Amino acid sequence: MKYLVLLAVLVIAYMVWRNARIERRGPPPGPRGPAPGADPQEMIACPVCGLHLPRADAVTDAKGLAYCSQEHRLLAGD
Ligand SMILES: [Zn+2]
């Protein structure tokens, strides 16, 4: 009888341990930024000041050159 109680305790302890392990895993980890290798935002360097910025934020001139701002586009334009 003593061993039956011990077995029950061990089974309960095992079930609790297993549940805790499943809960600790929790929800799947969300995306940690862009995956390695993936480059969703192309970065460009301003030819005037060398500032790096996403191409989407850059000011592009008629030749297709991208600048950090309208001022630098005009500065390089002449
Ligand atoms: Zn610039």
C-alpha cells in the first residue's frame, strides 16, 4: 500500500512536470526582426553626406541617385 501511494505521487509529479514543461514552452516565439539574409528595406547612402537611410525615405533625382534630403539633392544637382 505504501508503494501504491508513492507510485501515485510519482505519477502526479510527472504529470505536473510535463504540464509545466508544455506551459513553459508557451506560444511560439514571434519573429525576431528580419530573418538573416532577408533585407526588406534596401539601404542607400547619401552621396553628399554619406548618411544611410532606407530607399523608401530617400529623395531621388532625375538620374536615379538617392539623397537623404531635398537639400542634398539640390546641393548635388548643380
Ligand atoms: Zn545627405
